[in-house]
Amino acid sequence: MNKSNWNEEQIAKAIKKLPVIEDKRTSAEIYARLPKNEYKHRKPWVTPAFASIAALLILLLISPYFLNQLGVNESKSDSSMDKASYEQAEQSIQDSSLKSESNLYVQSEKTTFVARPEDQVSIVTLAYPDQQVQNMIPVSVKMEKSEDYLNLFQSALSAFDPAQLGLSSSSLTGTNLDYAEGTTSKLLIDVNENSFAQSSSETDNKLFTEGIEESFRWQGVEEAEYYKNGEKGIELGAYGFQEGMKLDKFKRKAYFLYQESIEAPKLLAPSLLPFEKLSEALSAMKGNGTLGLKPVIEKTVVIKEIEEKNHNVTIEFTDESTIDDNESDTLMLEAILMTAKEFGYENVKFEGINVDRVGDMNVTEAVPVPFSPNPVELNE
């Protein structure tokens, strides 16, 4: 059926234009002219039938208008729904685009995971527990040069937010630090407001001592003394009364990958336990570390030979080992460099690599071991 273009107003005007029909007879005259037999036997349904037919005719005239109106309303409703769906889809695309851009920013490939020896004059090393407070991870914060390292340390400790790296708060918060008179190799630590040192939890106590070690062994500190209320020695929870601790620069640890989530930055993390030999540490780095640390050397990478000579070591890979200039291989080689440093080596010569550079390293020559791991900017 074709849709009518008539509306209600047009129908009303058309009806008004119909000729007026008047019956000037009186009711008596009309009654007199009716046949008696038809009047007597008229069926009672006839009048209602004529009324129904008339109503149907009017309905047929008016119904196209309502059909048109219904179509318009449905079209408007569909249009509104389509518009809402379009806007929702557009917003979803924008959100997805922003998320992708954010992921690209976080996951963009890094060219280094370590601070170089030449950077040490502007590096402040802070150590933070991971989110599970199981591993202590050093972070190298780049600062402006200053003669007073401890002032820089306290400034960085106050300003840097470890949560952006997927790490917990520092276990050294609330301490007062100073050097012993005439030397920077002995650190004096006042623990008056430090909750980790005064806790009865062995885990907290261990985080306190590891925080000292991983923060200051890179900076030439060899010994730390504990003070409280101006008096030497403290009750260090589960460890009992302690006057201080020795710091070992070379802990013979292996380095693994720590990444709190897929969006978080990748960090190098030292193992909890030491190893007897460099070869043992490198073998361990092909598997998972303790307490959530991940391997950094792929199983397809095979070390053929390790040659140690004085303060230098040569590490040769097999021909089947594929090492390229990418983030994962940069992380692997720099983890090896940090591990070599833990054993007292100063330079590492890599052999069996078919590219000249990996990250910032020229691997055709011996590579100096880094100063410290995980460089970050204070304003990140």
C-alpha cells in the first residue's frame, strides 16, 4: 500500500469542502412514507452495521496519517539510537587510541637499563622493596652535581615516587644520615623515626638492613653504625641489639627481571642469595629467580665459554645463539654486565654476536661494567 501524504489538517479541510445535504422533510412525512412491512420487520443490526461501515471509512482516511506519524517517530527513535551508538563507538575508539598511545609510551623500547661509570657523579642510588616486599631493588636517580651526597640522597628520597616503577616505599624513611668525621666510607644512621628498624617483624628488620646495603654499597660506603637518641646501638627487632653492619660492594649476586605488571617498567633486580662462581650465576639467570623474579637469558641463548683473566672476563656465545639490537637482548647483556660486576670484574668482552651494537653498547669491544642499575629521572 502506498503511503498517503495527507495529514490531519488536510483531511479536515477536505471534509469541510463537501456539499451540504439537508432533508427539509418533517419527521412525520418521513414516517408516513416508510413501508409498513419493512418498518415492522427491520433487523436490529442494520443501523449498527451502517455506523461501523462509516467509522471504517473514516479510519481508512485517517490511518495513513497515523502510519506516517508512527514512521516519523520510529525514524526519530532509530536516528537517536544510531546517534547514541555512533557517539559511544567513537568514544570507545578514542579511549582505545589513548590506551594504545599510553601503552606505546610505557612499553617503548629502552636502549639501556644501567647507569654508566661516567654518570656516577650525578647518580643517587635508592633501594626500594617490590610490591610484595620480598626483593630489594636499587634505582639510580639522576641528580644535579653536589658535594654533599647525603643531602642529595634525602632530597631524592623525599621527591621520588617509587610507585611509578611498581615498587613500595623506602625502608629508610624517617632516618637521619651523616658520615663519620673525616670519612665517607662510614655511615652514621639515626633510626629515631624509622618504623622498619624498630619493628618486631624480622621481614621489616631485613628490609631495613638490605635498604642500607643496596642504597650505599654503590657509593663506596663500607660500614654503617646505628644510633638512637644519640646513643650507639639499637634493638633491631628479631636480630636483637646491633651496633651496625658491614657493607660488601661485591655480593656475587645474579640479576633478573622485575616487572610489577605488563604496563610497568622493566627493572634489573639482584638475587637474594649469592653464587660461588660467575658461571653458576649466569646459568641461574636462564630460569626464574626467587620470589617472582623472571629470567633474563633466553633458553635459545647458549654460553659456549667463559674466560676470566684478572679483572676482565670474556663470554662467548654459540653460533646458534641469536642476539640482536633489541630491548630484550639489551636487558640480557646489561644483566650479565651487572652480574660480572658483582664478582669484581671491570670489563666484559662478548663474542659470538653478529651485530656491532646492542642498545648503547659497542659489542665489538670490551664493555665496561655499569656503575649501578635502573637509571631514572627525578621528574618521571
